[in-house]
Amino acid sequence: MTSAANEIFYVDDSPDDLLLVNYQMRSGSFDIVLKTFSTGIAVMMDMERRLARAERLPALVVADFYMPVVDGPELFRLIRANGRFDTVRLASCSGGDDPNDKQSARQAGAEFFLDKPLNLALCQEILAGTRA
């Protein structure tokens, strides 16, 4: 299964952060498609549905590090455990400054660690391959 080159899934349990990223999307000029979720379970369900329908997966999943039930690292482990999701890039997003968070996210499969509030310009750089 291939990824949609410019689609991002952003999952965060904070309604304020979701509101902010959607506002940023509406007020900016980004060459991306953004879909937001409030739970990691909803992300997994959407990706499984896409596979069942032979639809493209998102290119990037950005997940809040701290969420109830399925936190960011657990979501990354679930995604990486399914070989059909190998094309999806992963980024952890957090407002915290604990250095162990970054290490935990990377061990779970995250390639990038972003600060909150989520900056869609940085996400666009990731998709373009210009952010290391």
C-alpha cells in the first residue's frame, strides 16, 4: 500500500490543539491534506479501513505524546507492528520538555519530534524531505 504524498493525520486529545491546527490549516497556504483525530484508536480504524478499500494511507501520522488509552508511543508501536503501514512516517508532538519522551517516541518508531502547538510548515518540510 502506498501513501498519499501530502496527507497528514494529526491525533491529539486536546480540543484546543485540534482547533488551533485546523485554524492554521484554514488561514495558511499549505500543500497538504490534514485529517484530525482525537484518539489513536480512531487513527488505526481509519488506516485499516483504507487498507480494506485499497485506498492510500497518509504520508505522515503526527501524534500527541500524552493521550489517554492509546498514547503517542503506543500508537507508533501499533502502526509499526503492521507491516502494511511501513510507508507511513511518524512524528511525535509534545508540549513537554522531558528528554526521555523523545527517546521513548523514537524507540516506538517516531522519526521526528515536534513541539506543540503543531507547526504545519514543519510537517510540510517533512513531507518534502527538507526536514531532517
